Amino acid sequence: MVKKHLLALFILLGLGLFAMKTFWGPNYFDGHDAQAHLVRLYQYDLALKDGQILPQWASGLLAGRGYPVFIFAYPLPYFIAEAFHLIGFSLAVAIKLTFVLSYLVSIIGMYFFGLTCWQSKKAGFLTALLWSWAPPIFEKIFIGGALGEVVAFAFIPWTFLALFKLFKQPNLKNSFYLALSLTLWSLSHLLNPIIFSPLLVIFFFFQLSQAENKILSLKFLLLSGFITLGLTAWFIVPAALEIKFTHFNEFVINQYSSQFVSLKRLLYSKWGTDAPGWGNNPVSQQVGVAQWLAIGLAAGLAILKPTRSVLEGKAYPFLLSFVISIFLMLSVSKPIWDLPTPLQNVSTPWRFLSLAVFSAAMAGGYVVKKIEKNKLLEFTACLLLIVLAIYGNRNHLRINDVRNYDLNFLQNYTGVATGWNEHLPIWVKDTPHEFPQNKLEVLSGDCQIDYPAVKCLTYSTLQLNTAYFPGWQIKLDGQITQIEPTENGLISFSVASGNHQIESKFTDTPLRRNSKIISFVTLFFIVIYYSRHCFDYVLQVFFRHVRIKR
């Protein structure tokens, strides 16, 4: 199957590698989130080497007091980047390789989704190109440095492809395929599926209406959902239920009110480098000239030349989701954002640009399929959209500036590597800007400290210069002792007179432990099932071979 598409994939991936040319080399770049991701990966690497198999606590952040960033921040991008780092690449190169790999995987996925949906290689090619050559995509990579969102882009088309196949052929294989895609997508950027939820819902209902066996399709879809929840429970459950222990709602929930975009800027806005509201050269928030044209052509064909066929039905979800995405970025949608829904967690309405581009790309595929019988018109439309997409992004294939960070910077970083300090524990009132002189200090009493040894002459209260958060455990002479947060959210505990040994460790709460068990059990049964399936297949091949020889 793949051999038939080698030329198209070769061209698309060649164009993709050309688009990423600014990333080749050892230097890092100046992006909005680029520094934060480098710092996080450094902390992730330290946590992993310190024994945290699934890192949750970054001990070096918050000026050495620690920060629970990995409980809430998407884990898959750091899994991938850490893998590159462990095989020998620098932290900076590892992150850039993660960007490039995600971008290329997304191109391949979009090609096959467009191909499968529209049953046309040309439509698949154009769909992939309109998706990958769009201003919002390059802004996320080169200007925003939005690692999580870009990694999520890799799995969006594969998820829709899996959902499409499941309704066409409801079976266990396609159910697992969908569950895997949803799992990887959710672990890449938990908010991204919320952004794509309008299209997911519309696409679901259309595919359900076309399914030959609706009940069976729903059963396997439900199975996919349960498997996804099981595989992601270790991350999603603590992230959702322990967010109340942070300042997230205080710092993030209301950000949307100042982040709406004008329709003029969505139609066209000059390429810039500053985050909106933070400078005189704001980032471009345009959907893309080629993408707008694709939507216009698709809407025109659907309205002026309706055939009431399945083809039009396939196009409507993408046209409607494009309209919804544009609406949600405009200030007129504020009453919708004001409702207490997960939408508020998205925080910036212009994140819906990715949904707009995705929908426009699929609409472009519909245009090619709709006019495929008129070869001249088809060629003209394809050429025009391809030229506009490539030429329109000719000045977007570059980073803002080179920016390198040495080991000394990473070791002495005093921040928290999040934009709004949103994962700061609720007990912490002020963010320190200097590392503590000592790991342990006396709040009251009389003690001599040579950490981890402590000699107290009186009953004393000690402070561990680590941020208080559920899961921290202090052992006094091997026995767990009670801890409490200080006025500024550090860990305090009482010590009787005498000589003592102090041991501190960040452990799993019952919630985190049980969530990991759920994910482990789910993964275990999947591995057992596929191992048995593969073993049965090997046996069948073996006995078939034996019979042939006889």
C-alpha cells in the first residue's frame, strides 16, 4: 500500500524538511516557550536519573524549592525529547528534533486521512500540504515554540483517520488503533482535544449516520474510550483532580477575555514575534491565504453545485467546524467562553487557529475530489492552492533569533518554566528569586544541622526549603513524621531533642498510585492480548509452511 504513495510522501516530506531548515544545526532558538521547554527537559532528565520513572516533581525549579510541573504538563513531548537526549543529542537539539519529527509525522497522517476520506491521492496530497504549510503551524513551531501543541499535531490526523476507519469497519483492530491515537494525542497536549471537540462531535455524528452497523460501531467506540481512559489515567486523573492544589484557576481561567482576535487579523496579519499584548510586533494570527481560498471554493461548490451525495456530507463537518473555530476566536463569542466549561482552560481563543487550518485543509481535499472529472479545472485549483500555500509562507520558515543556554544557566535558573506560574502550589504566596543557603533550617528551638543529620538540644520546628505539595514525605529516623506548610508554603515539621536522621522524598499519593495501577493493568491486558494474537499468527504460518513442505 505504501509503495503506491512513495512519490507523494517523498515530495511532502521533502517540502517538510525544507520548511524545517532553520532548525538544522546545534544552536537553540528564541521562541515564546522555547526557554521553558529547555529548562523543563533539563529538569525532566534530572528527575528521571534521580529515580522518578514517570517524573512528576522538578526539584530545581522555584529557585530550588521544587515545582509540580510534570504532574500537569503534557508528558509525551518530554518522553520523545528525552529519548533523543539519552542517545547522545544535546538538550537543545533533542527538542528541535522533537519538533521536526512531530511535524513530519503530522504530514504523513494528514496525507493518509485526506486520501482515505476523499478517496483521491491528489486530495490527500493537497490536504497534507494545506495543513503543513500554514502560518499558524509555523508560528507554533518557530515563534511560539509550543512543543506540546506541535507534538499533538502529529496525532490529530491519525485520530480522525482511526475514527473514520472504525465506523467503516467496526472491529477490535480499529478500536485499538483509535485508542492508541487518542492516548498519544491526550498525552501530547491535554487541551488540544478540547480545541478540536467541535469537529470531533460533528464528525462523529456524520460518520455514525453513515455507518452500516451503528450499534457495533458504538460498542467498539466505547471500548476505545475505556482503553484510552485506562492508558492515560496515570496522567489525566491526577492532573484533573490535583489542579485544585495550584493557582491554575486563579492565574489562567480568565485569560481568554483579553485574547480575542479581530476578523481582520484572521484574514491577514503581518508576521511578528511578540506575544499578543506584550509588544509592538505581535505574532501573525492569520489563517492563511490558501486556507481561506480552500474554504471559499469548498463552500461555493457545496452551495452552488449540491448533489446531496455522501461527498457533500463529508465536507459539511469541516466547513461547519471552520465557522465555529472562527466564531470562537472573535469577541462576540465571549458569552460562550464565560460559561463554566472546559473551554475556559484553553485560555487563549486564538488557539482555535489550528482547528481552522485543519478544517480548511480538509475542505481543500473536498474541492479536488468535487471537480476531479474536469482535469483542467482540477489542475488549476490544485496548482493555485499549492503555490499560494508555499509562496504565502516563504517568509515564515525561520526562527526569530538564535538563543543558546549553557549548563550554568540551567543549573541556576530560579523560575518555574510556566507562563503564568499556574502550577504554583496554593500554599506558596511569594515566588523566591534566590536559591536557599541551606536545605534545612531551624524555625524555632535549638538545633545543629549537618543535613541529613540533625542534633537538637530542645524540641524544635524545622523547615525543609522545599515547596509543600501532597506527596511529600519526611522520615525522622526511618519513621514518617507529620508535615505542614509554612506561611509561604514550605515544608515544616517538629523534632524532639536528640540526634536524628532526616530523609525527604516525593512519593505518590493514593490517587496517583491508583491511577498508575489502572494504566498498568490496562497496558498489561493489551500486551497479553496482542502477544497471544501474534503467537497464534506465528503458529498458523508455521503449520501452513509445514503442510506445504509435506
